[in-house]
Amino acid sequence: MSEERFEWMVSGDLVEGCTSPPVCPAIWNSPLQAQFHQGRSQCEGVFTFNIRRGYYGDIDLGGLVVAYAFNSPSPFPPAQPTPWQCIILIDEKAQARQAEALEKIFRTCWAQLGEVLKVKRAKLEFKKELVEGGPLAKHTVRIEGHYNLETRPFRTRDGKPRYVNSNLGGHINVGASRVNEFNDPDLPCGQWNAPGMSVTYYDFILTPKKLHWFPSA
């Protein structure tokens, strides 16, 4: 059976590091630990997308990296719909047409959650290292001038990834950060140094029919 062809598609590896202890309660839409967030029930973090395969029309997007640096609503969960805020960071390796395509895709996907404050170009480096042959993995993300993340996975006694279910039923592998530093004044809560906090990682796919990056059952 041939693969369905969309107007655009990106897929690959996703890793998220945030400022809540593992596993971040936001996955269950539960209150966030105010003692870790200057007395407020909120969370900050970065979703990093390593695109293994992707296209926008005839534009190849494979091999590029994009990130959302975000702030959750505060307090969380909000009593009424409240926009999440983010900065989109696009790989400086992207050529002009590629960068334009990535901005369109990731603006469209974030629109479900909230507001894009800025879009920036940066040097993004993504490294995924399988542990004992996988599927356990540790990750390193560098966004020059903005972000450093190093992770370790949680494992079961028999060496398999520990996971939780997404709100759509798919598996979200979990771990913790060894390094978790961010600094960008254009994000309202845009500075943290919070090692030991929640990490999630999994394969993602985005298409016009699937604008969320969480895995489905």
C-alpha cells in the first residue's frame, strides 16, 4: 500500500525537557508544583524536533531541526482556555524556502495551543544516542545562545523504556535531565537552570490531518 501524500509532512525524533519534576503533571492536565516555579503553578520547557523525513510540496525538509521554547498558562491548569506562549527556533542550516516552510508548519501546529511570540534562526544540534542498542535513548540538544539539554532515560528492571500514555493513548518515554539550561528574554519566563527535571521522548509525525505531536494509540 502506498503512503498517503499530504501537502506537507514532517516526522522524526522528539525530545522535551521542562522545569517540572519527573513525570511532568501537565501530561495529565494536573496542577504543576508551584515550589519549583517561583511560587506559581506553571511550567517552562523546550520541545525539540529532529526531522528525519519531511517535505512541504516539493521542498525537502529532512535533516533539519526545529524547537518550541514555551511557557504554560499560569496557574495551570487554567480555569478557562488560556494560550500557551512560545518562541519557534528554526535551524540556521535551513535555506530560505525551507525556513519559510518550517515556520508555516510549526505556526500551524502551535495555533492549537496558543501564541507564537517570535520566530528565530539559530544553530541547532540534536544528538540521540541509543542505550544498549535501544529503544532506550539519551539525548543532547544545543541551541547556540539559548539552550543546553542533556538527558538520561528511565528504565524498567529488564532494560526497557519506562513510559506513560499520552492523552491519545500512545507511549511517551520518560526520563530526567542532567543539564537543562535556557536563556531568552523574549519568552516571559525565559531563564532557567533546572537539571533533574522531567524529560519525554518519542517518535513524532505531523501532517495537515495530525497537527499534534503526541503519539496516538
